[in-house]
Amino acid sequence: MHLSDFDFDLPDALIATRPVKPRSAARLLVAEGDTIHDAHVRDLTSWLRPGDRLILNDTRVIPARLTGLRHRRGAAGDTAARIEVTLLEPRAGGLWSALIKPLKKLHTGERIVFSDTLSATLEGREEGQGILSFNLTGHDFDAALAEAGAMPLPPYIAARRAADAQDKEDYQTVWARRAGAVAAPTASLHFDEPLLKALSDMGVQFSHVTLHVGAGTFLPVKVDDVTTHRMHAEWGEVSEAAAAEIAATQAAGGRIIPVGTTALRLIETAARATGQIAPWSGDTDIFIYPGFTFRVTDALMTNFHLPKSTLMMLVSALMGQERVRRIYAHAIAEGYRFFSYGDASLLIPPR
């Protein structure tokens, strides 16, 4: 199984840099086995059934991109260097791992000032990343970060425009609750309150799980034999309540439909030990590619993914490689918008 098996040509014009408004107005490609339908996200009520259960990732994206100044006093006088920081994940003792540019201009023990209230000190280096301690903790840190930080837009958007205030709303789900992600579970961005109410009124149920999406989700696959690729680890949790809800839906004959690949990876992780859904928490590095046996997932709602990405491998595992090639060819021909702010698909594998 080669990396080139998951490649395709995508016109740059189809890469979305802003979402449509309202959220549920985005287009929805519905693939039922070999049949493809063109719809909109607001039409989910026509494709879901009473008794289906949507699995929603309730992670909250933090404004993880910071720009600050490092001041240094020397024989030639005071100098300042502009430092860009992207927070990656919290560490024990209140520390954070971070991508720092340029890291070489920062010495251990030096301070970066981001705003009048927020600053950080470089405590060390680890595998090309910086380890930072901040001057604030708890709610004070959250408030200062919200003021000074910007949303960590994916590289393919950030290369086209800078993050702005609108992204703090657009790049967050309406049910975001548990802060910790540095990338959004983007399929979930298509849901708004009217759509959630319409689905609930027709008998669709919801369960919330948490997977804190890391920056590693954007790392390219660098091996030709994709089976040798090692996934980044991300922290997640399936609560006892969520596991019980999923099991009850399965027992009643309802479908389990994760919204987004993050929710899918998490519930499949929680079922790996026994083949049945169970409460689970910890770091998951599950890698799903063709040949994977799905234990919980009956269908998937997801956006359109990058060529040669692990997410292309995941949807190919669910639907089959040839079927996914036809789905993506249709999406490109019909002008669907791609990636984080793009349109969505509902993938229902044949049974």
C-alpha cells in the first residue's frame, strides 16, 4: 500500500479560506455505497433516521498562536527579536510544549512578552520544540490567552491569509466545552442550533466525547509504505455515560455516526481492547487505513481531506479505495469546497 495510492489533483480554487454562512448552508455530498447524492448540511434530516446517534467531539480550540518580543541587553545596547509561538500541548507542572520561530534566537531562561499581561519563559528544548512556562495560570491564563492569541488556522489557510477575530467564532464548534485542542474538529463546524434542534426533534440522539486535536494532524506522511507510518498521539476520553449511550443505541439497532475523523478515531480506540465500546481515556495514536475492522462506526460525516493524508487513508478504510476515488472525483467536478472551512460528506458504507 503506497502513499501515491491516496493522491489526487486538487485545484487551488477549491481550497476554502472562509466558511459559508450560516454553518448548515454548506454543501453535503452523501455517498450511500456506490450512489452519490448532492445535498446541503441542513438536509441531514433527510438522510439520518430516528434512533441514529451522532458522536460529537466537544474539544475547545485554544487561540494557540502568539506573537511576542524577546528583549536582550548586551554590550551594544538593548535588542529585540520577534518571536512566533504555537502552543502544542500542556505538560506537567503548568508547562507547555510549543513550536517557536525562530527558536535559535531564544536562550533558556529568556522571556517572551506577548501582551501587557501575558509572558512566557523558555525552560528548555525537546525534539525541536520549546518548553515554556507562563506567568499566569488557570482562568487568568485563559483570559490573557484569549486576548493575545490567534486561532491556529491550518497551514493551507494560514498561507493565504492571517487569522482574525472572525476565526475565533468560525473555527469553534457550537458545543465546544473542554479547552485543549490546537486544531478544530472541522466536520462539526457545519452544525448550528437550528440544525441540532431539527435533528433532535426527529429522534436523532447525541453523545459527546473529547479528543484534543493536536498540530500533528497536519504533519505529512513521509514514508512510501503507509503501513509503517507512525501517528501522533492525542489525548481523548469516552466517558461512562457516552459509552453506555453508544452501547444502548447499538443494542436498539440504531446507527453510530461520528461527526469527524477525530470522534471516529476515539470511539474505535475505546473498542480496541474487547471489540465493544467501553469507557476509555488516555493518549491514542490509532492509525486507520484500508484493512481496518470498524467495531463501532456505521457511517461518518467528514470534510474533504488533503491528498496523501492519513485522513484519506481513514475514509478509504471505511468506504474502499476505489469508491473514495469516485467520491473525490465527483466532489472536484461539482466544485465542492475542500478542507477545514470547506463542505462536508456523509459516508455510508455498503452493508
